[in-house]
Amino acid sequence: MTNWTTTALIVVDLQNDFVHPDGAYARGGQKSADIAALPARVKPVADALRAKGGIVVSTHFTLVPGRGGEPIISPHLKQLRPFLRKGDFVPGSWGHDILAELAPVDVKVEKVAYSAFYMSRLEFVLRKLGIERVIMSGIVTNGGVLATAQDAHVRDFKVWMLSDGCAAFSRETHEATLRTLASIGRQSTCAQAAAEIAG
């Protein structure tokens, strides 16, 4: 019988500023039906895991305010997303928070790069809570999800990818990334994972 208390569902960056119709990315014209569909699929996995004693961790992409409150934005991101501005992804703001459909979560972790392990408290939290396996969901498959899953793998966490619990702005990119990640852990749909956890 599986001990689910050593498992964490990591929800990567499913934040209002990324996904909500009133968020920063929607304002910049960056929308995806595949991404918008994620909360409804991931929520049953979160509920099933929490019911069995596991934890749900959300990661929150963060634009740290700098001089005059202007966001510190990496040059590559500024080039990719020129619409980002002061007030977007600010810690404690509505835009920075997880989508309401997925709240509440057990632990929130701010992140400043693709990997949620980079310069964050994620590994500290997982180790202190006795987590041995991470179930990966969120956005984008080829960015934050990929980098966080790979970093989890090299830290000897078992990795389980939710194949329809993550998405990218391109279906082809999403599928190619899943093929890349097949070598580091198992993959299943959200429905399969929720059913397995529920027993």
C-alpha cells in the first residue's frame, strides 16, 4: 500500500497573471486553451492527494520589485514578453497568487527563474516534510515544468509527470517536452493519477 504522505503535487505557476482573463498575460495577448483547461484537470489530483496525507505545493513566478518598484526582469524575458510592467507578478498581489480554482494549497514558493528550485526554499520545504516523490503539473511544459522536474530528478526525488496536467503555448512543444522527460520518471493523465491515489 502506497504511503502518500511522502508525495507532493507541485503546481507550477498556475497564477492569475499567467492564466486569468484579467491577468498580465491575457492583457498581452498571450492566451492558450490548453493552459486554461489545466485547473479543472489538476484539482481532482490535488484533492485526492491531500485526502491521503500528501501535500500540494504551488510555485509562483515572481517579478521582484527593484528601484522605484520597477520589476527586475531578465533581459530574455523582457524580449519575449515586452508587455510585462510594474505591478505584474508582485509578491502578495492578486496576479501573483494561485488561481482560485486550485486554492488552497499547503505551501507557496516564490520563484525567479524557470526552475522552482533555483534560489528558493522549495528543496528545504520538501526535505523537512519528508517528501520523496513529486507529481508535476502546471506551466509551461517546456519552461518551468521541465526545469523543475529535471532539478527534482537530480536531487533524487522520484518524478511523476501529469501528461495532461501541464501545458505549453504550443501543443507540439508540450508533446516534445514530455518525450524528453520520459527518461526521468513515470507519466500518466490526471484522471489516472487521481484514481490511483484515491485507491
